[in-house]
Amino acid sequence: METEPTEPSRPEAFTDLPRHISYVPQGRGSGLQVRIWREGTTYQKFFAQSRFETDEDCLAAARYWRDLKLQELPEPKGPGVEQTEEVREKISQKMTWTGIRGLGFQVGKKSGKFRLYATAQWREDDQNWSRMRSLHAHGIEEAANQLSRVLVERIPEHEDEDPADLARRCAQALRRLISRIYQAGTYPSSRHGHEEERYEVLARFVEESDSLPVPSECPS
């Protein structure tokens, strides 16, 4: 039986990384990713550990590039800036809301790895039910297509909707939500923790996608 490859453990030098710098575990290609979001544009640079004598040197190079880039760029606006806990909580609530009844999203852990999931959630016979689809396995469009049929079948609010039209709306909602989290630079607070790891997985998903992130939305 084949077993899934295990990701390398995080080096001690990368235990508490500064803002805009994240660890990307890729076996021999592991390293640090610097990622800064400004007004619809992502500025990023990858620093492979293999190119430095020590992990500390790798971190120093990443931090130096980040500091220079921050000096060049204008001050951040919107959800990426430092805010009070009250404002941050409101942003977290918005970031986890798809805007479509029954459609949910999460970065969850399965078989020891974090992955992005879209979910259909409904209540039936006084019980809560859900169906989950991995965005890594199915992609956003196919996951939205499969879950939209569940929403039409299980939630009265959607019973008269065209599944194809609902699928299109679900895919758009998922892209907007994932982009909001990516642009904020942090995963919403969770009682389960591991926000930094969840964000790193989401950021890699975004950066490997041709359709993400979508442009920032104007606040309603």
C-alpha cells in the first residue's frame, strides 16, 4: 500500500516568523516565502533553504528583502493593517461568510494534512448534516457544481433555483472568500488553533491558481 509523503518538520529557526514571512515545506525545496499584498497586487519572493549555509541566514535574507519592499510600498489599507481586537473580530466574521445559504468553507485537517474544503450544510430531522468537497481534489468549479445540487435538494430556499446558476454563484462566493482571507494575511481565529498553518496552505492554493486572488471588494 502506498503511503502519503510526510511534510518535513518546521526548522527551529522558523518557529516564530515575522509578519509577511511564512515557511513553505516542500522537501528538498523547502524555504521561506515573503508575501506582501498592496492594492490588488501581491509582491513575493521565495528563499530556498538549500541556497543558504544556515536557516538563520535564510531568514535574515527573507527579512531584509521584506523590509526593503515595505519601504518602497505605500502604507497598507483595509483588512491587512493592524487593527483593534474588536475590528479584527468583525473582519474575521466577514471573512468566514460565503453569503450563500448553506454554503460553507474551511481549511480543515484530514490524514494529518490541512486542505481547503467547501461544504454544504443543512438541518434535517432535527439534526445537522453536511457534505464536504476538497478544493484540492475537485477544484472550485467542480466542488461548487457538486454542492449546488445538494443545496437545491436539501435547502428550501434553493429548491427553485437552477443548479447550474447556483453552482456559478457558489464558485464566485468561494473565490471571493478565499481571496479575502489571502489578502488579509491571516486566517480567522479558530478555537482549533493552527491559524498560521491554515493560512500557509490557503496562500499556496491561491498562488497556484490562475483565477485567484480576485480583486478586492468595496465595503458594503
